[in-house]
Amino acid sequence: RPATEPMPAVSFPTYHTFSLDNGLKVFLVPDRRPLVTMRLLLRGGSSLDGQRPGQAEFMADLMTKGTSSLDAGAFASEIDFVGGSIGASAGVDNVVVSASGLRSKIDQIAGLFADVIKNPVFDPGELAKYKSLQIEGLKAAKQETGFLAETAMNIVLYGRSSPLAAVPTEELVNAIGRDDLVACHNELIMPNNATLAVVGNFTVDELRSLLEKNLGDWKPGAKAPRTSITVRRMSGNRIILIDRPTSVQSVIRILSPGPLPIDADRPRSILLANILGGGTGLGNRLTMNLRETHGWTYSPYSYFTANSFSGHHLAAADVTNTATDSAVVEMIAEMGRLASEPIDAKELEINVKSAVGSYVMSLARPDATARRVQSIDFHHMPSDYYDRLVSTYNTTTAKDLADLAAKYYRKNDMVIVVVGKASQIKEGLERIGNVEVWDENFEKIESEGAASLSVTADEVWANMLDAMGGKENLRAINSLSARGQGTL
């Protein structure tokens, strides 16, 4: 391996802060490159959905599908013509509207950006098309083990009654109407509930003039609603097994606690997760164990993630059915070893350099810079958080990471979610901990002894053959064809 060169001196970009008269807080990150990035961040998101799970996501996705002056097609043509892009999305605790394009076309881009923010019409025809796509996507998602695992994890984290753990259904999709989207927009999309980060070649006066022209008439509203989300405590080495009888492999997701964005542990926790299952790829512990040593899986991984309400760690792997319980044991063992055995100096050095290098490279991405500037304000982080990040990485010791592993990788504070064939993997998992079996609708399956059943397997088989026309008729079949017709 060639010797690495000394790490270059690096610092987080300087930025300016000012506010418009309507209360919109603006961050300007000067950048001489010809591209401009604009990112509007609003507090809210799916945590405020209440009895309408999904409405914040619907609202954000449809903001770019027509305004009071341009229908969806005309709007798409306008932004494409100037080589720009505008999009919106909703997260757990926020809504984001973003735009990018050439500095030379900023007048047109800023006008369209402001139009999306202030004047979306939520056209009923566009809403109907969007619902149709969502329902079709939902049908496909329910066949995906990853979707089942993610939904189960949300139930574990937030509880079944939380809007963050709602099980998507066709009924919930159809329950959201245009009035709900208009109300959601009026409630959240206002300047005094937002910050705007701009990365581009502007002076403060130039940007202020541009924003006053396009967003100066954007009216502030009443204080946006806030909510508190209950986060379930993980304890008892609990195992949730979602029975999918047709699965030939198992999806394993191990949840444990993690730091919030504001917590001092957050930067170093990234190093810990990288050593376990990320960062340097083939060098991480889960890959070397599950893939290289045992050949059970291809790409295991781990990471810490957090929002305003919760922080947690996820370790994940997809393995063959026969290796399910063994893989779970090895994953937990690797997490435990990080707390009980000192991390090798070379392993630590490689992961520190990888984290520093990834951060340095990311400074070239305007979207990442905009997001970080806003996160300082959004999560009330120290103003020098990103200035200190490289120093924090470089001064991390093996003991620091062992202490973090002992804090966040406790075996009795984990929840293990497995999606797979229960008849083949349940017995092995029961040797690890208490197993709750759920069906694919996330309902608990109560175990039932064979003696209590009113019909035998042979009787079921005979009844099926009778319903298909009887054994003799079935035996007489020499060939089988199927015909179908579809419309796209």
C-alpha cells in the first residue's frame, strides 16, 4: 500500500447570515463556481401528519406539479429550458424545497423557486395521478422484504399509534384530499418557519435584492405547530420475526440506541459505525466476518442515524435461511468485541483517515454545505461544530470508541427484526432470545398447537384438488397455456 500524503489543511466555508423583513432567515455561502444551490428548510414533516399519515410527503411531492401560473407540464418545461432543477421532499421533522442551476439563469430559477413555495395549486388531476402511482408502488413494496423490515422497525421505535409508524395502505392513500394538502401547506410553508441556504457567487447585497424581489411578498403566518414524538426504549434483547413463507433468505436488522444530532457523541459515533460495518468497505468487521470468513452474505452494513426525536444504530445483513441465527449471533458478537477488545491502532488510523477524507471531499458539494449550515441552526448545534470535526476525528482514541460501543451496543438494549421463513428460522432464533412472530400485515401471530386445528394437511390438499376439478380431471391434462391482456 502506498504511503498516504499528509492531510491538507481544511476548514468549513465561512458564511453570512441575514433575515428578510418577513422573518426568513438566510445563510449565504459564497462560492465562485458558476452553479447556484438554494435550499429552503422548514420545520414540520411527517411527525405532524396525525390522522393523515403521508400527507406531508404528498404535499411536498405535489408542490412542483403546478402553480397558480403554470400547470405541471409548463412548469417542467420552464425549469428544463434554463437547465435547472427544483424539487421538494418531506422527512420526519422537516420539509425541504431545493433548487439548482447556473448563476447566469438565476433570475428565472429564483422566480420558479418562489412560485413553487408560495403558489402550489395541488391540482386534483395531478393528485389523482399521484395517488394511483402511490397505490401501485405500495403493491410492489409489500413484496419487498426491505419494506417489511423498515416498517417493523418504525413500529418498534415509535409505537403503532405514531404517524411515523403507520402501515401504508390503499385506504390511507385515498383518505388524503386536496384540502388536507392546502391546510398542510398553509400550516408549515411560511417564512417565519424556515431558513434558506444559498451557495453561489453572490455578495450579501446581491442575494438580498434577489430574494426581496422573489420572496419579499411571502407572508408570515401564525407560529407553526410543534409535536413531541414518543420514542420507545429498546430493551430485553427482543426479536421480531416477520413470517414470509416464500422467503429463501432472511433480512436481519439489529436496532440499538444512538446519539441525537446535538449530542457530543455524534461525530465519533460515525467512526465506530464505520469500523463495524461501513467506511472502508471490505475492511469493516461485519464484512470480514459474515462475508469473507463465512460466506453468508455479500454486503452487510451499519450506521448511526438521528432526527429531532430519536437517535439509533442499525446493523444489517441479508443472509441465507440456514445461516440466520448464526449471523445474528456473529453480528452481536462483533458489536460486543468493539466494547471489550481494544481497537488496533492501524484499524483506527485507516478509519480516521477515511472519515476525514470523506468530509474533505464532501466540502466540494454545495448541497452538503447548504445542509450542514442549516443543521447548525435547525438542531441548535455549536456554531463551530463543523470547524472542529476534523480535529475531533483526528483526536479520537481507541478508548473513546470502546466507551461508545459499551454505551450504544449493549446486548440487552437491542431489538432484532428478521424477515424470513418462520418455519425454517424461528427455532434457531429462539436460542438467542424471545421471539415474537408477526404476519406480513405486522399483526402478532399467536402460536397454536396442531391438536387444536380442525382440519389436517391431507384434508386441505384433498379439498384443493376437488376445488380444481378433481384428481382424475387434473391427471387428464396434457398441456397448459396461459393468456393475458394488459394496457400500459
